[in-house]
Amino acid sequence: MSTKPNIGMDRRTAILYEGSGSGDVTRGRHDWRHADEQTWVEHLPRGEENKMVVIGRFNLQNATGTLLQNSEHTSWEFFIPDKGSESMRVQMRVDKGAWFVIADMLDVQ
């Protein structure tokens, strides 16, 4: 029997949003899915993937969700609100700086 917490697994299995950034990598469909209890994978529009490590549960701007860290760029953190939150927006911060909205979540399963 595992003693690891089941962080976020029962809250959502997939997130879809349309990136609108200036770079080719950020424009288009982003599909985030659980790989396992401690890992999410972001599938980018041109086929690349980013691995995200679950840091834990987190509260941001009156919303509860999951805090993730990019496995390659460890100063990049992402906040994914729980399904049904008032604000369904993926947010990011770099080097523990200010949070900013990446995109509205379009489909949460």
C-alpha cells in the first residue's frame, strides 16, 4: 500500500487550453494530462512535451489547486485550479515572482 498522497488525481485528468503567446511553441492547443500520481505532461502544438512534477496542493487568489514545477526549468511553476473553481485559468510564475495568467482552461475532464 502506497503512503504517497493521491494529489490531484481525482480532481481532473486532462486540461485543454489555446495558447496565444508570441512564440510558435505557445500558440495553439496545449493538452495537459496526468502521467502518474506525481507527474503531468504538457503536449505542445508542434508535438513537443514538457514534464511537470507535482509539488502539492496550493491556494492562489481564493482558488485551491495543484502546484506543478517544470522538470527542466525548475524555476517555472504552474498553478492548475481544481475543476469547478471560480477562475479556471492556468497561471505561471518564474523564480517565485508574480503569478500571471497563461490561458483560460477550455476543457477539464
